[in-house]
Amino acid sequence: MGRGRGWLVLAAGATALLAAEAVEAQDRGPYAVQVERRQAVNPRFALNLSFVGADAVGEFEQFVDGGFGGQAGMRFGVDRRAILGVRVDGGFMIYGHERQTLCFSAPIGCRIGTDLTTTNTIGYGGIGPEIAIPGAVSPYAFATYGFSWFSTQSSLSGVDDWDEDLFETRHYGDFVGAARFGGGIRFRVGGHDRGAVSIDLGAEYNRNGVAEYLREGDILDHPDGSITLFPNRTEANYMTFRAGVQIGLGGGRDDDRWDERRRRGDRRH
């Protein structure tokens, strides 16, 4: 089994856990389910931050090994317990990187060194539904639709200027529609209900369809200073796997606290 297929199995497993939890809730009976509903809610508003790794699959795997980057997003709960939510997220990933150290022509020569860096990147974003079972361990599944932006650019900087580029040129770019399907599990490590903080582990399949892109070695430099590009046009699908955190930002009300206040009010009357 390839690495990409392994992450697909992980996403499918998270979805299966979600379905199993729903079936188990039905078996426990209506009273037990009502009690649990008063005790477990998802954050109404939540911030998601993750480190991302990727494995190319299909045709893309023949040209690109994988990549790494970061992802950020928001989740907005729809129902009272925020089981159903709207997920909005986006990320940035590097899948290729080349670096050359160059010298100026005479009379400066190599007294001042420069770094020529070429980077192949994918930027992506999307929006769609997410279903998450509330609790200390929360399996979830989602689907989004949005875009992917494949881009290759080169920058020139001083050898010691790690945080500042003197010049930058974009060589190639392609914008395509993209669908993502995935899931994962969140483990609560702090906070309570609407303000819960959870470790988030997940994976998803990124379906970009056919895209045009450059990879490492696809820019040829000629002696006269000109360049030739050799773009690839293939399916560009890949699996991403995430390790991050979800931070609950509150909103709405906690069902158990609301019911307790209502019972106290009834006793007073």
C-alpha cells in the first residue's frame, strides 16, 4: 500500500468512527442520549491551525514526491450543539525547492555572494460542511470546494539575508478548482465546551484534476542569460495529513449549564 493510499484509509477510518458513534447513540436509548447532549457540545466558533505534510498520488506521484506547509481555518457551528458546522480553511505548501549560490561579475566577483532560490508552491482554500461528534474525543468528517494555485517563483538575496529578497520573479502559475474530502479526530486537552482546546489529527484527499505546473529542474538556464520553461500538464491530486490544534472561541451557550439554570428557576416558582 502506497503512502497516499494509507492516508486515504485514515480519512475513511475517521468517517467510519463518526458513523459508529451515531449508531451507538441510538442503541443507548433516548434518555442516555439526552443526558449526553446536555454534557457535550462543540465550540460554536473555533480556530484551526495545523502543520501539513503531503504525498502525491496518481499521475502527480510520477513527477512530485510530496510537500510540507501550514494550514489555518475557521469552523462555524450551525445547530445548537454545533455538531454540523461550516468549515472555511486555506493553506500553503512547498513541493519543490532549488538554491544556487552565485557571484557578481568583475570587479565585485565573489566578495559579495548571492543566493538564487526557486520555489514550487501550492496555495489552496475552500468552504464546505463538517460533521463532528462532541466530546473529549471528537471524530469528524468534512468536504469542501474551492481552488488551488500552483506557482513557481525565483528570488535573489544576499547570502546572509535570510529574511529579505532583493528581487523576485514569478515564472509560472495555474489556478484550478479543487475539492477536498477528509476527516480526523480531535482530543480535548484543555478548556470546557465552547472554549475547548483540542489536538487535531487528520487527513484528506485533495482532488485538483488536471493542472499545469513546474517542478524542480524544469527551468533551463542558457549561457546568454535566457531561460526555457518545461511545464507539466497532468492530474495533480495528493493526500495531505495534518497535526495541529483547534481553539474554541466561544459563542452560543452550553446546554448543560443552561438546563441547570432553568431547573433552578423552576424550583424557585
